[in-house]
Amino acid sequence: MSEAFDCAKCSESLYGRKYIQTDSGPYCVPCYDNTFANTCAECQQLIGHDSRELFYEDRHFHEGCFRCCRCQRSLADEPFTCQDNELLCNDCYCSAFSSQCSACGETVMPGSRKLEYGGQTWHEQCFLCSGCEQPLGSRSFVPDKDAHYCVPCYENKFAPRCARCSKTLTQGGVTYRDQPWHRECLVCTGCQTPLAGQQFTSRDDDPYCVTCFGELFAPKCSSCKCPITGGTGLGGGKYVSFEDRHWHHSCFSCARCSTSLVGQGFVPDGDQVLCQGCSQAAP
């Protein structure tokens, strides 16, 4: 009598039948599939021992069920992405979730290096300065309408230029005669002292500090020989003129008695001026 050779589950004889050997004994094919086979996450049917089984994370699939949920393309030998628990081929994922490059119009692939600004997206290599056409990458840039400039190109194209050195003003600066100047470029034509924040005036469009202007151009007092300049600004000082001579108010006095002659009658006496009383008195 032959030894029993039965299925470990249903106990039916396996003589002359296909079976599968396991550590716990032999199984007929139906019992093996019912006991050990995984259920396909797509069709919910058992994945038989003779079927190619594919799995992703904790889910198992028949080869024919492992498909893109949108276009139904087989993903067995294709790259894919899982989005909200759905499997998508790269084409469908890019179409649904990726953006287009604002420069070249091509899809910005998931995982690729990109730049986003103002609701637009660029490939990293497509985000270029509108001036020098070099990639901006992580550098600072300045937007201007639909263009983007690196800082040097923007300054070169749009920043005001100093009236003296013609270089761009990137910050600060002062205005003189309706033109921009670097603070360090606005200096006295005479002594080169910086004039920004100081009182100054001009001669033939050239700026001068108060001291230099007084020395070079202001009339000289005939009494003290000092320039006649205003205490609160050039041209604001009060003085008296007679013929080609000038005096500070404080210096316009009788050469003999020192009486102030401002608003009074006086008599010229050579290089001097006298009050009427002294002019009538004996010398």
C-alpha cells in the first residue's frame, strides 16, 4: 500500500496533480492560492502563484492591473509617481501637477531645479537676466515689468548717473541743479571740501563753499578788507556801496569820529569817508 500524499489543507490526494511544496507541507494549487496568495489592490482578486506579482509599498497588483489611473498605461516597466494614493505615469503626473516654464514653455519635471516668482515658474537654466542673459540662479535680481535684471545690469540700465563722475548712484546721493551727484563728488571747486549738507553757492555752474566764494568772488570791504558775505548765506549780508567801493554796515563809519554813517549823509575824503560834522571841522 502506497504512503499517503495529501494536501496539507484540504487533505485530498496529490497523486497525479500539480502541487506546491511549502515548509508546512504540500498544497494543491487552489489551496495554496487561497492560503498564501495576496489580493490585488486594483481588481481585488487573488494573485495566483503563476501570475507575475508587482507591489508598491504595502499594496500588491497583478501585472496587468499595475497601471496609470489616468491613461491606463502599464507601469510594470515605467517610472511612476503616487499622488493621493493613485499611481500616475510621469506624463500624466506632469500634465496634472507640474507647471510650464515661463521662458521655454516646456514642462518643469518633478524633482528638477526650478525658480518661482510672481506666480510663474522657470527651469533654473531658463531664468536669465534680461540684460546680460546670464542665469540669475540664487543671485539678487530686480523685476521690471516682464523683465528681470541682475543688480549690475539694472543699475547700469536704470540707475541715475552722477553729474560729475558719470557712474551710477546705487544709494543715497544729493541733487544739485536738478542733477544727481554722489555725496563724495559734490565738492567745492576751490578747496575740494565736501559740500553735501553744507551751505554753498555757485559761480558759472561750479559749486563753491562759502569761504572760497567769499575769497574769490565776493566784494571786499574798503575798511576791513574782508569779503562781504552774509551771516546767514551769501548775498544776505548788508553792505553799503559808493562808486566802486563797498563797506560792511558795521565798517561804514566816519574815519575820524567812528560814527556810523549807515543811513546818514557822508562826505568822501580821498580813500576815507567822513560824517558831515567832521568834514566841516578843521583838519
